[in-house]
Amino acid sequence: MSFKPNSGDGTVPEWIKSSYSGADTPSCVEVAATPETILVRDSKNPNGPRLTLAPTTWATFLPYASDASEG
């Protein structure tokens, strides 16, 4: 998954649903980029806790996530 940070002041993140999630899939992760962080949340609980990552941490994680889906 790759995307550009939101334009504007970054106060309202634009959430992007995982491309591996279908309309009928109950388990889903959403990701949003701000100028300073990457946010991750459970789509079933959008007002719940969020994981906040540095962009470099997110970039390090992505290859592991894509490898896991192939096995």
C-alpha cells in the first residue's frame, strides 16, 4: 500500500481501507498519512484506539506485510 500524505493542515486524516478487504470482510485495517505520522485503525471501530507510526517505521513494516500475504 502506498499513498501520498494529505494536503492541507493535516487535522482530518483521509483513511484508506486495505486493498485486501472486500465489502463483506469483517476484519479490516485502515491507514491514514499525516505530514508527520502514519495512523492505523480498525475499520469496525473508527473512534477506537489508533496506532501511530513514524513514516520510516511504516516503510520498514510494509515488505513484511506483503510477504505474509503470499505465504
